[in-house]
Amino acid sequence: MWARILVIVRKEFRQALREPRMRVLLFLPPLIQLVLFGYAVNLDVDEIHIAWMDQDHTPESRDLLAAFQGSNRFQVIAMPGRDDDIQSLLDRGKVQAVVRVLPNFARDILRGRTTSVQILVEGTNSNTAALVSSYAGSIVSDFAVKRLPAARAGIPDLTARTRVWFNPDLKSRNYFVPGVIANIIMMVTLMLTALAIVREKEIGTMEQLMVTPIRPIELMIGKTLPFAVVGLLDVALITTAAFVIFRIPIRGSLLLLVGNAALFLLTSLGAGLFISTISQTQQQAMMSSFFFAMPCFMLSGFAFPIQNMPIEVQYLTFLNPLRYFVEIVRGIFLKGTGFAVLWPQTLALAIYGIAMVTFSALRFHKRLD
């Protein structure tokens, strides 16, 4: 049995490396996704262009300006004098926010009265707007604490000190790159498995395979095993690149990562096998793989937090195996989480993987018969 399977495995590796389309699918998607999410997709807000409108012109307002200029996040690039200038700057996207110091700002501070600073934020990008508003509000709050000692007389000094765990620098790269592993292993193995079997139908060699002594289960294993190896090699490639190039911490067990990757392979390979039974051409297999992978990607929590989705959609994500694998990968990379915590996700992957492979194998066997 295994001798016949090894013949199929060697044939698949030889054919995959010989055909240009298959070589592209083997190596290009991992590299593209790694570069895209490692360099291009960046939600960090490190340099914020703002406009400053001072309607008070006092030492206090200039001190507040110095606080913004002294920050390593804000860069004042314009000082409009009219409301029309503010409108123009925001409309043209020249600045991400406008800080306006209102008249009597210094007088209210000196008298201990409540005063305010108006911060107009360009909210086209909600994520950036929220961060800009938070950073600007923090600077104004720190300025107020230093400038209002009299108002705080007799009040106990209470200071909030924040410590960020797992991702101290709040780099979005640390969040995205580990999730790339899950998406690469799904996309590559899903498409390659579907295309490898459909290609036999398209070029007319499936009938030749069916008249050989190879049984359906041996053919199925021989067709899927090479791409399981490719998937694990891609995991090793991206994990190494994440550590060496992007300095993403790996705090957990690599053995646990590989084990869960193997469980997730059962799902992706089973899905590719199923797609091969409903497709007649490689173009159909490609489109079917896309329609399967895109909802899995959107509902995995890779880019969009599941907690922010409608409650009905949150329940739907429990049917998505990619969700569990993304949680596992991020837990191992960033938190150093072990099996004692991740066993529910591991169990879910095992259940989905066995069910998917069993169902697809039965359908594959039926189609061959």
C-alpha cells in the first residue's frame, strides 16, 4: 500500500515543481502575504500631522503648543487663522486633526475655572481618528494636571499607570504577522489540493489512474500528502521570517504550533478534496477555493475583531475552523500560551478536521466509483 502511495507522492512533487502555475502557488503567496502584512498593512499611528489654531495667544497656550511639538507623535504643519482655513485643511487631507485653543484659555486656567481645548479630528479612517483623539486628549490632560495644582489642593494624588502585556509597543505588525501563518496554510493547501486532482480530470489521466491497482484511498492520500508537507514548510518559512526579519516574539512552544498546524491541515486538505469533487476544470477549482476561503478569512478574527461583529455573526464564526487556528497561533506567538489554555481550540480543530476529511474522502471515493 505505502509503496503505491509513495509513487503518487513522487509524481505529485515532480509535477508540481515542473508546472509553472503550481510553482507560483507554492512560493509566491507566502512571500506576498508576508511582505504585505509585515510592511504595507500597518495600523500604527506614529507621525500625526496637525494644524494649530491659537485664539488666546498667551504663554499658557504657547506652553500647550510646546507640549504637542515636544511629543514624538505630533507634527504641527499649519497654523490657520480662520475657520475656512481649517475646513480646507481637513477637506484636502493635509492634516489629521486641528487643535484649537479657545479665547480666555489662560484666564480660566489662572482662575481655576473649567476650560477646554477643541480637537477637530478627520474621521474618514475610524481607527486612525480614535488613536489621534486619544493621543491628543492625553497630552491635554497631562498639561491640565501640571497647570492646575491649586484646584487639586486637598485631593489625594491618584496616578494611573498603564502596563501593556504581550505587545508592549502596540505594534500592529506583531498582531498581523502571526495570523499570516493561518491564512497561508489554508490558501496554499486548499488550492493546491483542489487543482492537483482536477488537473487529472482536465487532461484525461484520471481514467488511467482508476484502471491501475491503486485504490481510491491510496490515491487520495498520495494526492494530499505532498501538499501537507508544503503547508508545514510554509509554516516553518513564515515563522522563521517573522522572527528573523520582523522580530516578532515567539514565546510559546513551536511543537504545539506544528501540532495544531497539522490538525488544521486536515480541514484545509479536506476542503480542497471536496472542491475537487465538484469542479471539472482548474478555473472552477480556483473560483470555488476563493469563495470558500474569503468567508473563512473575514470571520476568522484575523483583521476584524470577532467581538465587534453582530451577535448573530459571532455565533457563525464558531463554524469556522480558521478562527480557532488564528487564536492558537497568536496565543503561542504573543502570549506564550500552552496546551492547558488552548485545548478547547485544539479540540475544535481536531473535530472539524476529522469530520471534513471523512466527508470529503467518502465523496471522493463515490465519485471515483
